[in-house]
Amino acid sequence: MRFRLTEDQRALRAATRGLLARHCGGQAPRVAPDGLARLDRALWRALGEAGFFSLRLPEAEGGAGLGLPEAVLVFEEAGRALLPGPLVATHLAAGAVAGAATGEAVVTDVDGGLVEWLAAADVVRGDVTGAVPLRSLDPLTPLHRVPAGRSARERGDVLLAGLLSAAEQLGTAGRVCELAAQHARAREQFGRPVGAFQAVAHLCAGMLVRTETARAAVYAAAVTGDPVDIAAARLLADEAAVRGARDCLQVHGGMGFTWESEVHLHLKRAWVRTRRGSGVTESEEVMAADLLAGTA
């Protein structure tokens, strides 16, 4: 079987990348001067107008009537651009929460005891009684912890949330791979590009292999919708994003930690995403259960 994007899917990906470049200026978002992350409501409404949240809604309900493969492509671009905000929760709430599909409402969710962007949300799905603010690793993702918090999502939405998070991680993996390759070609030491040195070349090659492996898994899971496929895709995408961002930092050296660079922000966002529901532990349990069922 040949897995290739259709012309319409390529156009959707290009349009999403163009939209984010126009609204984000082609640069990674930054925190406000006071050090606090704020949600850009104008950007949120622009995403709604572009159909980001209503992508999978039927046309009769004002959506585009597209499927999971297209949603994965869009969320991959969001991850690549470090787009902040409770994107997954709002996308899943489209059609169920008034204003979510159009970007007029920001929706967040209790996810494994964590809540992203609680203060900015218009609607919170789940019980947030006793929510305590956390110091987030990612300065662009404010977090709260809820004691014994449980998500209000149905089982199907939990799976979709895991897949869309994997797509965001894939976007990060692809972006840091690009950044590492660009820096390795441009930065010179001892009169040679640093990419000419074997240690750096091996780092870049490993990043590319992990990214493309994760891409195949995420795209396949979007087609099958199988829980085991989604669990595998989530594990591979988490690894590709975290290890890729760490290796990208190694290629950049101290420059990667500066605020002028987006590299460290990708690493921090990748770390935070791994703590979402259906993360490493849950995905490993799904795959282990499937293996045990097969041996039985």
C-alpha cells in the first residue's frame, strides 16, 4: 500500500502553515514582559474562522466534514509552530460546546489531574474543585493540578486526544530536526560546518529517523483509528519530540537555551505534552494488554 497525501491534504497543510505564519509572524510565541502567558483571542478566533476546531464536524453543522487524517495534519502544523492554548480540548468540544467550533469560546479539560490554561478558559470540562496552580516547565502553557481530577471526556475522545497530542509532538519533532540541520550547515568551527563532524551528523540522522518513524505511525493510526495503533503512535511521537529537541539543543550548544531561540521552548512543550492523558504509561499498558491477549 502506498501512503501518500492527496492534493487536498497537501493544500490543507500548506494553508494551515501559511495561516500560522501570518498570525505568529513566522516566529515562535514568547511570554509577555511580565513573564505570564496570555492567550491571543484574535488568533483563536482566526483559527475558528479557518475551521481549525470545526474540521471534523459535518458540513450540515457548519464544519468541513473531514476526518482524522486531516485533523492530524493540522495539529502537526500547530505543534511545529508552537501554537499555545488548549487546542485539543477546544477541537474535541466543537459541536458540543457553544462557540468552540468558531473560536469564540476557549475550552479546557481536566486531563489526568492537570488542567491547561484554566484561567483563560470560558468552559472547563470536568471538576476543578481545589485546583492549584503549578509552575509549568513550559512558560507558554500555564498549568493547574486538580486533586483526584478526572476527565469528562468519553472513551472515544480520550483516544482522539492521544492521537492529536501525538500529531503535535510530531510537529515538534519535525521542526527541531529542521532547526538542527540548518544550524549544522550554517555554524562553523575550525573552518568547517559543524555538520561535517561525525558526532553532529549522527545526532541529526537519529532525529530524522525517529521523526519519520513517528510520522508513519501517527498517519497510520489516523487512518485505522485503532487504540493499539494510537498507543504506539503516541509512544513513538513522544520519543521523537523529546529526544529530538534534546539533540537539537546539543547541536545548537548554549545558543539553544537563549530566548532568541525557539529550541528550548520545543523541548519544554514536548515534556509537558508527555504528561497529558494517554501518555507513556497509559500507552504502554494498552500495548501490553494487546500483546498478552495475543499470547493467550
